[in-house]
Amino acid sequence: MTQERLSLGAWGEDQAALHLQRQGLKIVARNFMTPVGEVDIICRSRKEIIFVEVKTRRTNAYGTPAEAVGLRKQRQVIRAAQWYLAANKISLQPRFDVISVMPEDAGRARLEHLPAAFGLSGF
């Protein structure tokens, strides 16, 4: 992956984290790595632990950022979340969100937050 793509992804994750904090959620981890995959952002509310996949794209030429979170990526996030839950003895209800980020003029971002974008059914 090129440095430009890595920088764009990191910028998108920063924008998503700010959005989540503005929603009143507490960020508990970023870029949580496990042997089975990574979770971009883990945050919590009073009732839920939320695992967030962030996708940042410059254009919709190859589909929206959220469309890039297919079954394979969903399974990877779920497995990494199970790892986190087991390691941290969390009893909150898990939720899996997707946040799409696209840059706009003047360094701003257009975000689309999809709460409960996918779940454990079918896995």
C-alpha cells in the first residue's frame, strides 16, 4: 500500500473518531490488532461496545466506501471483535458499524455512519 493511501486512511479514521466522539461515544481503542484481523475503532456507549470499520475513498468510481465492506471483511472484524471481547471480559452488547469517509474541499470530510451495518447472523 502506498504512503498516500495510508495517509488517506489514517485521515479518514481520525475524522470517524471525531464523529463518534461528537455522538457522545467513548473511544476505547484504535487500530486494535489481533492475529485474526484488525478493528479500526472500538468505542462504547452505556449499553454497547461498538466495533467500527472505517472506509475512506476519494471517489465513488469503484463503489461507495461502505460497499467495500464485504462478507470477508465483516468476518474479519467479527473475529477480531471476539478476540477483544474475550481478552477484556466485556459484558456490553456488541454492535458493528461502518463509517464511510470521503474528502471534500478545504480538508473537510463527508461521512456516512451506518450503525449496526452488519451482525453475527449468518456467521
